[in-house]
Amino acid sequence: MNSSIEKLLNDQIKFEASASMQYLAMASWADTNGYNGVAEFFYLQSEEERVHMIKLVKFINERSATVIIPDLDKPRSDFGSLNQLFETFLEQEVFVTEKINHIIYECLQHKDYNVHNFMQWYVTEQLEEEAVAKTLLDKLMIIGDNKSGHYLFDRDINTIASDKANQE
């Protein structure tokens, strides 16, 4: 494996692990603030990002390259509102998409089609994740500060989380 691509994949392990921890912190905030549905959604998101990280670790190991398990920065844990929570969610997903796109670009530059092919799964996953984040944030923007709307949003997202858990 090309050393620059190996480094990028190891960096991606850190980004996936950081996202997992960020979503865990977000789930905890939601739990503490009475948003059980939102909490369940982010607990599932956290686990999903952990799975993404492990998938990268296994791939690197299978290619006889060196995995570097990273140190992680403390995630943000205080949010002033549901909107801030979901803005952070969307920002996190956009960031990860940019990093994946950079790996794809480098794979093409180095003609590493094996890693390129492997990373296509992440491209598809990020399209879905960004769409979900944007849709949920758009719904919160429509709801505004309406407490009844927040209640219904929390109830509805719990259904989304349950459906997602059943698919996996």
C-alpha cells in the first residue's frame, strides 16, 4: 500500500472514532435533556461510526499495512438546543465526506484502485448520512422553538432510530 494512502486511511480511522465519540456525547446530552428518541438516534449513530472505524482497521490489516490507533480529543458535550445538536451532526458528516473524497482523489492519483474500490462503500454511506442530517435539521428549522414540535420530533426520530436498528 502506498504510504501516503496508508496515512490517509489511518487518519480516517481517527475521524470515524472521533465521530463515534461525538455522537455518544450528543446522545448523552439528549438523554439528560429528556429527548429519549434523539438520544437513541445518536447512540445508534455512535455505534455506526465505530463500525466504520473497525472496517477501516480490518482493511488496513488485511493489506499488511500498519494500523495506528489514535488518541482522541474530547468531544463537544454541551449544546444549547436541538438545533445546535443537529447543526453539529451535519457539520461532522460534511467534514467526514470531505476527508473521504480526499482519500478517493489520492487513490486515483496513485492508481490504487483496490483502496478506491473499498472506499466507494464510504462514499455511498456519506451520501446517506448527509441527507439524513440535512433533512432532520431542516425539520427542526421549520419547528423553531415550538415545544410541542420538539416533542413530536423526538417521538418521530425514535421511530427512525428503531427502523434503522432493525435494518442492521
